[in-house]
Amino acid sequence: ENFFGSKPDFKGKKVLITLGPTQEAIDPVRYISNHSSGKMGLAIANAFRTCGAEVFLVSGPVSLPIDTGLFHLVKVKSAAEMYQASKKLHGEMDVCVFAAAVADYSPAVVAQEKIKKADSEMSILLKKNVDIAFELGKAKRKGQIHVGFALETENEELNAKGKLDKKNFDLIVLNSANEKGAGFQHDTNRVKIFHSDGRSADSGLVSKNDVAVLILEEIKKVPVWI
Ligand code: CTP
Ligand code: CA
């Protein structure tokens, strides 16, 4: 029996979920971001909560209502802030789900004043952001389970499996950007799940809540013992 016991529940387990986009400031009124809604992350949070887990959310800016009576919530904006908040919680977590769409780059310099337009082209130099899942993957200890996400438009399985290895995930959830009705801003999704031991599962096109339940089922299959 694995460390969740024979019953399909997560009672007493602590779960960290990063979710939503990040916002990377350009100047006091502008930022770089993406279309992540946080819906998938919140669906996973609800599923864990229903299964008895204590859920810690580190959320980028989302418009979804998050019930702070049900979840511990840390609100962040940038990737750097998301990393700091996640790092603080990581040590005491049993499961970490990296569902956030973290910006890979941010402006190298944040202008202190609103940038004025000029009669010329302009460019913004970007620097690489911290890879939260990679950094915390290096700190993963025995008994912890890390779950990653991947959104790919080409070589989907190969790229997803590459991230599984690189970031020390126990399983990775592949979102297909080519799938109709799936992914960003939709209520439905289709995912494939790959375990580090080679097993896999396919959700078919279903609601994000059903995807969340499938992800929990697969997490239960991860052979982690205490
Ligand atoms: N991730 C993260 N921190 C980052 C970038 C990604 O924690 N700075 C996490 C995501 O939350 C996700 C996984 O890493 O669980 C894969 O994210 P993805 O953007 O698909 O992979 P990248 O490594 O950023 O590669 P690329 O965007 O070039 O495909
Ligand atoms: Ca990325």
C-alpha cells in the first residue's frame, strides 16, 4: 500500500498548488502576462479539498473567486514572488502541483515612471525568470510528490517527457494546445498524464473537474512510501 493508504483519500496531507498566470512589470502601469485563468489549478484544489487534504494555493492574478475559508491563499504577481511564496511552503508539503503558467521572462529593468512613447520603434530587454518547478524539484525529498504541467504545440509527448525528467516530476499532465475546447479559458480539457515510471493515462475531452479527479487518481498510483 502506498503512503496515502488503501483508501482513496488525502486526509492529513498537505498540498501546494501554484496556479494562474504571472505578471511581469514593465513600468508602473504595464506588464507582460498570459491567458491562464487558473481554472485547472482551482479544480485540482477543490478535488484535493474534497478528498480531505489541506490545500495551500500560491496564485497569480486570477479573476476566479477563491474561498479563503477552504484554502490557504497566498496571492502573488511575478514569477519571483511566486517562487518565494512556494519555497517557504515547500518543505512541509506532501504533494506539490505546479499548475501556474509562469512567465519565462521578465523585463530586465522595470521603469520607475510610465514609459513615454517616442517616434521610433522600441524594445524591451527580457531576462530569464526562475524556474519554480525546477528549483523546488532539486529540493524534493523522499515522500514528496511533484506534479507538473506542460502545454505543447509540437512534439508534445517528447517535450512533456523531457520536462518530467528535467524538473524531477513524478508525473506530468500534458495539455494539448491543438485540441479544440481544451486549455486556456475553457471549462473543458483533454490531457495525457505521464508517470516517471513510464505509465500513462488519457482523459479524453472532459470537464476540468473530471480532469482534476483523474489527476488525483494518478497521484494515488505514485509509489511513494513513508
Ligand atoms: N514552471 C515553473 N516555473 C517556470 C516555468 C515553468 O514552475 N518559470 C512549471 C510550470 O508550472 C509547469 C512546468 O514547469 O508545471 C512546465 O512549464 P512549461 O512552460 O511547459 O515549461 P518550460 O520549462 O517553461 O519550457 P517552455 O515554456 O520553453 O516549453
Ligand atoms: Ca514556459
